[in-house]
Amino acid sequence: MTPPPSSPHLPVLLAEVLAALAPREGDVVVDGTFGAGGYTLALLRAAPCRVIAIDRDPTAVARGHDLAAAWDGRLDMVEGRFGDMDRLVATRGIERVDGVAFDIGVSSMQIDQAERGFSFAKDGPLDMRMERTGPSAADLVNTASEGELADIVFRFGEERHARKVARAIVAARKAKPFTRTLELADVVRRAVPKSADGIDPATRTFQGLRVAVNDELGELERGLRAAERVLAPGGRLAVVTFHSLEDRVVKDFLKARSGTGTRPSRHQPLGPSEPEPTFTLLSRKAVRPGANEVARNPRARSAKLRAALRTGAPAWPTSRQGDAQ
């Protein structure tokens, strides 16, 4: 078989993700965020395993179908959300898997395509929809109230000047509705002071809108619960995140599910109504990229990997600690 072409982008913490998942011959591993296919390709090359790759972006799915033809049935590309992972895997006749990988957030390829509307550095339609369906970022900024916009930008973008940003957006849209990315970026840059770290003043606002448009944190919570349901005992979970909001969701979920964050002492016995831990942490602290990787790939500088091993305990009810309320 002729090896397929290399992935067009650099997967972050790739060696560490492979070490955490430890794929073996005959394993079934889910890549819940196929994107450009970097983790999927690495898994297929690391061991004679089967990979079920999931993505909600039709462009990524089309790329995955092209790639699957080169791997003799070992790669199965599935369109959908990773929050539905257990259902999607079941349509392939599989009930349990041996590994699940997540690379959370927008992909570099999506940002690089100006027509997708994710970039504040390139002019394009103000879209930001991963699935290309439902309300766009333009719909959001043109219809949401000033208070709603401020809440989105502050909560999901962690922008300290969220009120100023929201006020500037509402004032500007009275003259002309927003349709282009650079229109919005220019308004935000006038509202947010430049920072000493050199980060573009529009960065956090665009992040906040993207997270809201795609319900990224809600989907992450649903994806973690789906992974809990579909992983076999001894199965491995590896999650790479890029900002504190994502990492907090993963950290809180794994602390609760491993029993390291629900009781005053980890030696204290479980109460009669407390579920048994469903995961064992592979490392109590997040794994960070080394200096060499950050030098090769600046995108890696904020990345964190958290990984865990599935126990044999039943999945928790969705109303338990560590779930979205």
C-alpha cells in the first residue's frame, strides 16, 4: 500500500497523545475531532488498529473519505458530533472501543480558510459555523442584545473589556449590519486597548463568538460523557485543549469521575449513593508541550493534554457532579 500524504498541519502533543492511547493490533480507536487527520494518521501508522474518525465539518468529512480509501478498511469516516459518539459508533456495529482522542477547538485549516469566517486577520463572510448550518456569527452579532453580547464575549472569550466591545458592536450595527470578518475586527480593535503581549485585540472576541455559535463547551461536556459510555474497561481517553475554559471542563470532569475531586480525602469510602469512579488519571497534572515543540509549532504553546484510563464501573448518570447542569 502506498502511504497517504502527510497531514497538512502539525498535530499538537502527538507523541504524548500516542503514548497515552497506546494503540495495539486489533484495537478500535475513536478520533472524535478528525480535522486535518493528524491524530488519525498517526494512530493508523502506530499500530494495525481501526480508527473511527468523527467530524461535524463537511469539508473535513470529505477529506476523511478520500483518506480512508488508502487504508484498506482500517479508517471509517463518520459525519456528526462527537457528543453523539456512542450512537455513531453503534451504527458501525461496535459497542465498545479501546481509545478516544479529542483535539478541542477550531482547526488551523478552518482558520486558514477565509471563506469560513473564523479569522480576524483575513476578510471573509462572518460565519464561524463548523457544520455550516444554523445561526452564523453574523446573525449573533446583529441580533443579540448588548447584554447578551457582553456576556458571550466575557464568558467564552474571557475578554476583560467585554462591555466596551458589546457597546461598540451595537453602535456600529445601527449604521450597517455586520457581514464581514474584518468589519467586526476593526470595531473590536478600536474598543479594546492593545496589550503588551502582542495578542491581537480581536482575538478574545472572535473566540467567544465562535464558542457560542458552535456550542463548543456544551459539546465538549457531551463528548466526555459519550466517551465514558463507549470506552471499554481499560480503554484510554486523551484530550488536548487550547484555552482555560476547555481545560477546566476536562479537568473537572476527570476529577469527579476519578474520585479525586468529590470527597475531602481520596481514602474516604464512597457513600451509599455515590457512583464508583469510572476513570483513573494517567497523570494528575496536565501534560504541556516542550520548548522544542513550541519552537516548531507556536500553536502548541497553550496546549494541555489530560488522559485517563477507563475502569469497569458503570457510566455515571448525567445529573451527577462533573456534568453540565
